[in-house]
Amino acid sequence: MDRLAFVLALALGAAAAAAPRRATQRPTWPAITLEHLSTHERFVLRPDPGGHLGARRLRGLTRFLRCHHTGQIHAIAARLPAVLYAVAHHFGDRAVEVIAGYRAPRIAREKGNPKSHHKEGRACDFRIDGVPLPTLRDYLRRSFGGIGVGYYPNAGFVHVDVGRKKRGFWTDYSSPGEKARYTEDPPADERPNRADEPSLPGPPAQAPTDERHEGQDEQD
Ligand SMILES: [Zn+2]
């Protein structure tokens, strides 16, 4: 793999591994800070010189991403911090503001989404200071395979989950504390910027049941 870092290869998939890198271009892997907006704790992602975010580098991450409602700790999928790192690195190594990581099953049920990827330690709700949400959403959607990307324009974050066979994208117009509120026209939301038009959000719609929205997720 030459000097290609494992962390980005893991996050971006095989396509990245094939990308040529000039011999003079030495990869550097700056530390990236995760800031949890509920607990106000910080966790620094600091890849080793080879770009690995191995177990030693991730020690403490399970605690940092614990369910902030119950304090419960759960294993976190290795690809999740790799994706967060890759995204933050792409946007100039800005801090990642975490809204929610792991969510205890009871909390997932109470929020109306018992199948939440959060309760498996495979999802994170976040934003990046200074990066518009649509920009963040679009970058996630076009850059990574096997992920789910939820866009929460009124709650002010994006959701990403890892470990899917098929990608899943959705938009949820709920405000903080509200139940999920989906558009009446889900396919239209897939058009770039459609979800950002001022006419939305429209009237509350039934939560869609089609497969595309299998990964629907309550905002936190
Ligand atoms: Zn989420």
C-alpha cells in the first residue's frame, strides 16, 4: 500500500488504495479533536505515523461515545472513527462536534427507533464547525460506500452509520426534541439542494416504510 494510510483506506474503501501518490508527497496525519456537545468531553484522534487508528489509539473512545443518557458503554465499530477522521481531515482538520454516539437500547426505543444503528455502536450524529451541513452531507454521500447518511437540517447535524451492504440516505426535518419528520416526497430529497429550499419543511408526513429509509433514525 505504499505510504497510503490505513485510516483513509479503511474509510474510503478500495478506490482510495488505487489512487496514485507522488513520491514527494509525504502524508501527515494531524490530530483531530472530537468534542461531545452533551458531555463537553474531548477525544483526540491521533493516527500513528503509518496512519493507523489502531486499538491503542482508540482507547477511551468507547467511553467518549457512551450513551450520554444512561452512561452505558458499548463497542464502537472501527470504521466509524476512521470515517469521522477522514471527513474532518478533508475539511481542514476541523474539530468534529458530536451530538450522539452509542445509544442504549432503552433510549433508542424511547426515541421511537428500536432498530437504530446507534444502539450497535455503528452510528454518530455530528457536525463540523464552519462546514455547512449540505456540504458535509454531500461529501459523505459521494465519498464512502457502505454507509447511511441522514440529513437533519433543522436539528443541525448529519447522521452517519457504517457497516451496511447498501447505502441509505434520508432527510429528517424534525427540530431538536421532536419526533422524526420526513418529507412527503422522499425521492425529491435526493436531488442536490432540494432539501434546502425555503419552502420546506412541509407538513409532517408519515414515516416512510420503503427500504431506502430502513436506516431512518431519530434525531437526538
Ligand atoms: Zn443518528
